[in-house]
Amino acid sequence: LRIKRGGVCGELNFFLKRPQRFSAKAASDCHVYILSRAKANLMRDRDPDLYVAIQTALLKSLVLQVEDSLGGPPISGSFVLDDDDDTTESFS
């Protein structure tokens, strides 16, 4: 698995609260930032807006990885946001 510039790894296990079970080796010089569960919880308590911004960025990264693995962006259509009501969202 190659991680592109600005990419992240381990976010799925982070969100699912699973242990990380991989190692990595840099192919070139790089900067690595580690966000531990304890530091994330501290950030959530001290700066909820920053916590939500980072959480949103990680989720977007995960969605882009899934999109890339499926061969491109999703097709146009609609989906149900909540099974308990009739709310739908359209996208194109």
C-alpha cells in the first residue's frame, strides 16, 4: 500500500476502536504525525471544533480511498438518510 502525499493511514481502525496491526516504511523522507486515542479524547474535551474538523478530514480521506478502490466517484442518485423518516438526499 502506498500512501500519497498528505495521505493518512489507520483511520478505519481508529474509528472502529480496533488495535493498529500494521507497520510502515517510508520510501522517502516524510513527516509522520500520530494521533493516539488518549490525545484525541483530550482534544475532544479541550477543543471540540478542532476535534470535529480532524474527524471530518479523516472520514473524507477514508471515503476517497473507498471511492478510488471502486474506480471513481459514485453514480448520481438518491439515498435514504434515516430509516425512521422519509428524508432523502439527492446528489449528482
